[in-house]
Amino acid sequence: MKCLILSAIWLLWAWAEGTEPQTRPQPGDDDDRLLVPLCLIPEMGSVPELDSWSRCEPEPWKEQTAAAAADWKKKSGCIAKLVTPDVARALSGWARPQMKKYHKVPSLEKLDFKPVAAEESGNQLLLEATVDTLPTHSNLVTRWLKLYLLYDVPGKSIVRVTVTIRGQRLE
């Protein structure tokens, strides 16, 4: 629910700013099965599964990771239309002036997703990929545009994509 609210807030912000949201896939497009919910979480905001599920090692999840990658290959084109520089700038919390110069999100098609957390039952898996290294407000901070896939293991399908910004301060 929190993700839906944040997505709605971003769309309202884009409208209020007078920017036209990018062309979004719509029901009735080439293949409705390629549509997947998109969750937008502001920089360093809570990703519920990442914060509450057990962390996992990649090795036991090789088969599921390969299946998620195959599903991503089909769905990435629809999501790529939504993950724009405007979205990245809207998610940014600390480097807003530097983000004004961010103008191109790299291709999402061939991201390298790694399992990072699994539901206790093993029915859902959270995979993470780094899309891009973002401009920063400090030489001690590194920021990344991240995608998280929520993969339904029994259904063999990505059921949600989360976009957020994560950062790390070097000490």
C-alpha cells in the first residue's frame, strides 16, 4: 500500500511540475501479461522485504534466479519506459542539485540480479540489481539507483518491481 501511495505522489508531483510522465504501458498494449506493479521508494526508504525477511546467499537460489532473469527479459521493456531520469531525481533525497545533471538511465534489459532476501516459506524471493551510480553531494558518499524484483517462486513470475536509491558513506 505504501508503494502505491508513493507512486501516486510521484505522479501528482510530475503533473504539478508540468512534466509529462513518460509513456506508460497500458492495458490492451501488446501483452498485458508484461505489466507488473512498480513501487517507488524515496532514497534510503524502507524496502519491506529487505528489512524484514532473512538475508539469503545466492547459491541455493540459482534455479529461481535464472527463472526470474528470464521473466525480467520479457518484462524489462515495459518497466524501462517508467524508470526515467525524472523518476530518479524525484526519489533523490540528498543530492538534488547534483541530480539535475542526471539525464539518462542505462538500459534495464541486462541487469545482473542477485538474491538478497527470501520469505521464510521460500515462496517469494527478493532480487537486487544496481542500475547506475548516481551523482553525489559528498566525496565520501556513493549512491546507486537500485531495482528490486519480488519473485513469486510457485508462480514463476515477477510480481512487483521496486525502484529506489541506496547509498553508502565511506569512512
